[in-house]
Amino acid sequence: MLSDGLQNDRTLRDITVFSGSAHPEFAEEMCDILGIELAPRRTTRFSNDCLQVQLRANCRQRDVFIVQPLVPPVQENLVELCLMLDAARGASAAHITAVIPHYAYARSDKKDAPRISIAGRLVADMIATAGATRVVTMALHAPQVHGFFSIPVDHLNAVHELAVHFKQTDLTDTVVVSPDLGNAKVAAQLARKLGLPVAAGSKRRLADDRVVIDTIVGDVVGKNVIIFDDEVANAGTIVELLARLRDRDVRRISLACTHALLTGKAIQRLKGETGIDEIVITNTVPLAPEKRLPNLVTRSVAPLFAEAVRRISSGQSVSSLFSDEPTYG
């Protein structure tokens, strides 16, 4: 019987990792951790604006992993991902896993207006139809989106990595605050890891970039706070929450999020907010130089994704990477 090390080595020799155009640095970091080369691909554009993708490494009877977060330009990156999945299937890959660190369409998870598409489910169907046999993603905006996929989904979270950062700081008299009740469960996970209480805002969304937070559930008066959200897009929610927290005379303020999209007026808004000690994010989303604020701290979750890839290839449990409960296979 092979030792675990030799077994894992042989397993990794049977996988091929490709990256789309969205975030090749993330895929390269994953491959460096796994000790394998990132396989080349070529994306070209025809004169009629159609994309063509060529996978330039052998896929036959191999475990193929295609890394592509759905970040702006989202539609362009989604089409490229689907083309890569289809190319891998046509090349007789044994298994095809779409590694999607950020799944943008998770926000479209319900029919909350007449005659609209539930795009989160539609895009999940597209990814499966294109050829994916498995998906690895992180911090879906709405947990029910996990169930939109007809193929297995490994849904990771960044709570442990963010907790490692905050454990290095002074947490005296600190409360973890969720901007809304929907995210409170995940915020409570971070609070448990840090041994802290949790509070949450009562939020109403008026438009894509306009929200109202009526009150805060939980004791934050005179406390230090860690605001924790799954993503920050235009930062409208954060600005509103900060106003409500300052009404309660909070002291030191830190902001943590998994997906730092920082779109629209986000950078302008965050620059205008004084008193934020640090903004702690992960690298699920590529960050342009103009978005690198001086108080920004980035924690890499590429090691977590790399370990998920290794475990998928070797048939080991992935759920134990993000669960506090014991696993049984």
C-alpha cells in the first residue's frame, strides 16, 4: 500500500490546472502551493467580438481544474469560463472542476420583482451544461445558491483566515458586527473563533447602492467593533452602518470582508471615512493598484483552495476545511 505522501504525489501528477483571464495570479499561487505548473491556455477574439479559448495542455483522463472568479467584466469572464469547461470536456477530461473564488451571480437568488430572471440559478445551470462536474467556491452571498447547482459544490469560507489575523490584535472589549441579519450567522462564526459577542444591523435595501439601517441588534455602545461582511461592492452599506455605530459612540473600528469588489464609489466613500483602523480582505478578487488603500490588509485564501484541490483529487473530505464539526468521510 502506498504511503500518503507517495499517493498524494501520484494524485497531483494526474491533475491539470488552467486559469482564465480574470485572476491568473490566484491560480499561480495555488499551483505554487501544490508544486505543479499552471497549464497554458490561449484566449483570442474574432473580428465579430466572439471569444475562442484553446487549452494548451493534455486533458485526456485527467482531473482538470479551471480557476476563474466571476469579477468585472463579469459577462466576459463567465463566457471564457464556459468555453474553457467545454474545451476540457471535448478533450476527454476525466473530471472537470470549476474553481470560482467569487460567484457574482449569487446576489440574484430570488424573484423579488415581476418578470426577472433568477440569474444565480441560470448561471449555475450554464456552468454545469458547459461541462463542469464539480464547483469549488467561497462565501456565496446567499446560502441557498449552493442548492442551485445540479453538481457537487464545495462551499468554502474565509472565517478561519480572517480570525488568524484578528487573533494577533488586541480584542479587549470588541464586538463582531454584521451589517444585516442575513449575514449574522457567518459573523457569529467569526465571533466564536475570536471568543467575542456578535451584533447585527437591521437593514433595508432601497436600491443597488442605497440602504437604510434602522437599528443595531446587540450591545455596541462604547465598544471596539469588527464589521464583517461577505463582500463590499460600492460600500453603501458600510457607510450607513458606520453612521449608526458612531451614533453609539463606538471606539476602534476594523472592517473585514471576503470579496473586496470595491466598485463604483467604494474607494471614494472609504477614503472619506475617518477612523477605520484597517480593512482586512482576501484575494478572491483581483485588486487594481488604484484600489489599494493605505489601511488595506490582504489575507490569501489560495492555500485553502489549493488544499481543497488536493483533497478532491485524492478523494479526501473537503468539508473538514471549513467545518467546526467532526466529519465522517
